[in-house]
Amino acid sequence: MKQSTKLFGMIASGILIVTSFSCKKFLDRKPLQATLQDVQAAQGTLEAQSLGLYYTLRTYAGFSSLPWIDMHSIRGDDAAKGSDANDGKEVIAEFETFQYTKDDWATDTYWNDHYTMINLANAEIHIGDSLKLTDPATLRELGEAHFFRAYSFFELVKAYGQVPLINYYFVNPADGIRPKSTIDSLYAQIDADLDTASRYLPLSASEYGSNYAGRLTQGAANTLWAQTYMFRPNKNWGKVVSLCNTVINSGQYSLLPNFYDIWKDGVFGQGKNSSESIFEMNAYAGVNAQSISSQNQGQDGWGTSQQVRQDGAPLTWNLGWGWNVPTDTLVAMWDNTDPRKNMTILYSGQSDGGSAQGGWGATLAPYSDPLGTTGLAEKYWNKKLYTGNDPAQRQATGFVGGSGGAPWIDHRILRYADVYLMLAEASNELGDGATAESALETIRNRASGNLGLTRTILPHIAFVNQAQMRTAIKKERLWEFAMEGYRFYDLVRWTPASDGIDAPTVLQPLGYQARNQFYPIPQPAIDISNGVLKQNPNY
């Protein structure tokens, strides 16, 4: 197959990269000593293409670094840019106070990286269709391509609304220029892709082989599919209930006993891909990785970007870039009796809480001022990424003595807890208060430390009426998923709301307006289309 254009030259290069080292890094495994032909014989014909999709998820910033954090997390009232006052100043105006721009590195990257993933998936699906491949291993790989295409379109439609529907393989760059498609047609494509993915993907990742724990499964497809039905203009609560029950009844997942264990990667990945993780971006850092530059390339964005930033503090707190930190609002409105609070928020100048609260027995340097002149520049930090300060993992990888970085941390994208909270919300909207109460209780009981119905910490919430339960579920989503990139989009999809928990009410004091539901289309994308692609309304 001749790949002569710049676009597919890039794609071909990505495939070559994957076949040479992606298997090694995919899931904390040693390199596979095999040729491409050997891999395809043991797996499917499209193995290299599928691994290229995971490589893109892990290394492209639009999926696993600052642009994703900006678009998903910092626009909520639970998270702020962080770092220090001199670093990324433009992000405060753009994402914290909703002064959106049409041409910025973060947003341009987010758009480009998602269409890169879509193009890679299109190419893989095209090959499978052209060769009429039907063996089980190759069908699994096609299921992965359909999932990643759906995932990318879903993130784009949440961020921008109407976007071009590029669901086909092309060689001539001009064939990739298309006008925006309706939101209904985009969701129809997402439905088609996730239907295929749910049929082609295996029930368990073990079907890929022992070296591939963490690859996509039916559970990932059905969980993502349930999410999509909650975001549509015409929500389908019945579909949400059905898909969530399918995931629960599969018997493949369970909540971890301890809330903080969800984010414990462990030495060389012992805690990755747990029973609560339905889908996560898998990162890797091997022995003495700090001194091996090739192992750090493209690997440090997610973990490193959210570690404590040193500034004027002692060198031991040079852990990362310090982005995505809790807000004063989150700290003030969160009840101190909720154990998740001290497992989510790390306080400057205080103990990290030790092992009982997901810490390592350290006391953080004190906050000094927004510049971090003589100490830390933020009062709070994201403790869900504090696994980056694991002394054993830092020693093993060589990230010690103030060596900033945590390239081994996975991004937990789909969690089993969300399946229960989606089931609770959808059941409540359908008038099934008993199921809503039970699903909500599953999450609250685990958060309490599994103390049971008679507990006084995070007490059981009985169903009284639909409005009361709706508000309880909304609040629970904030406490369970704080700092994980859910809050902004939850507030948007709840608009309008009589209980005041929606985007206009919660975010208006920060500058939110109705048009801010969708981001403006990046101006470079409009310019290159020669007028075919139109800007979003009110921009």
C-alpha cells in the first residue's frame, strides 16, 4: 500500500514506532522478542495498528497531558490551573474564567490529536474491511479501532458540539475537509462504533494474552456507551440502565475496598488495571528510567504534570509541574467527615496522612505565595496523583534526590464507580427510587470504609422523592470524581436544573455564559478548510 501523503506518512511512522517498542511499554511488560509477522501470527493481522492507537492515547498531549486537563478538569469549580503564577498564565483566563480563545496551543492540540486518533482508527478499519478479515483475533483489534474512534468523537462532541464526521479512510488531504455534522449524526456514528466494539471486544483482557492486561474489553465499550446516552440532548435513561446492568452482571469488575488504592500504581505497575479500572491509559517507567531518556519521551505528561511543584521549597518537592489543583471552593464545601476529602486533597505544610489516607508519611513544605518565593506556590495539590511520590517506585526508577517526573502513572479513564452512579442517576430519572438508592449506597458505603448501613460517617441516604435523590447523586459525583475531569461536563449536561447544580448557576460567578458550553472551533482548522468549516455560534 503506497502512503505518499504527509498525513499517512505520519501514520506509517507511528506504526513503525509501535512495532519496535510499544509492546514493551504497553503494560509494564518486557519487550516482545518477535518480528511483526510473529506478532500478527500470535495475535491478529491488525495488531500493529491497534497498538498504535494505545501509543497515541499515551503519548499525544490531547489525550494524556495538559490540553486534556485544561478542557476536562480546569473548567470545573473543583479544579484550578495550579503550578505557580508565572507558569501558563493564559490558562487562568482561558479555562478558569471562560475567556475562550480561537487559536491556542492547548485547544489546537486537543482538536488535532483527536482527529489523529480518528484517522488512525479509520485506516485500521479500512484495512480490515478491504482484506475481509474475520478471524477472532483480528476482530478484537477492529473492536479496538471502533472503540477509539467512538471515544474520540465523543470527546469532540462534548467539547465543540458539531464537528466534521470523518469516518472514512483517505489519502488526498483535500478529502479530509468536511463541514460540521449534526450532533445527532455524530451520536449515530458513536452508536454504530460502540455496537461493533461491544460485539468484537473480549469479555476479559486475558483473551489478548498474558502480556496485555489492560487492553479494551466489552465492559469498556458498554461503560462509554452508557456515558454517551447521558450527554445527548434527548437522554435515553433506559439505555443507560441496560448498559450499566450489562457491565455489572458481567462479573468482571468490583470496587476496591479502599478508595485511595484506585490510584496506587505500585512498583512497576503492581496496582495498575485493578478490578475497579474498566479502562485506563497505561504508562511505564523501568529500572533507572530517569537516566534513560528514551524511556521518558512521550511518557511523562499525565503523571508529571500533576505532581507537587517545587518553586521555593526544598529540592525533595521537585516532583513535577504542579497542574490541576483543588480549588478553595472544593475545600470549603466538602464535609470534613467524608474520608475521600483527605484522600483527594493534599495540603501544603501538612502531613500527607500516611498510608491510612493514601500518603507516604511525608510532611509537605509550606505554602508561601502564588509565586512560591520561599515555599510552595499552591495551598492544595491533587492527591489522586500523589502516587508519584511513592518512595519505592522512585528508588526503582531512579527518580530520586529531587529528580522531577512521574512518567509511570496511569490515567484512569473509566472507573467501575461511575457505572453505579450512572445506574443510580438513570434509575432515579425513570422513577425507580429503590435501585437509585441501592446504587448510591454502594458508592457511599465503600467511601465510608465499608462501615455498613448503621454508620454515622457518610450515612445511608434513603429515597424520599426524585428531586431529593437527584440532588444527592449530583453531590456524590462531585465527591467521588473530584479532580478527575468529570465536573464541568456534568454541570453542562445537568443544565437547566431546579436545584441550582448546573453550569449557569455554579460557574456563572467564574464568568461562564451559555455559549461556553462549547469551545470555539480552532481557527487554524477553519483556515485550512478554506471556509468549508464554520465557527461555532456566538464566536
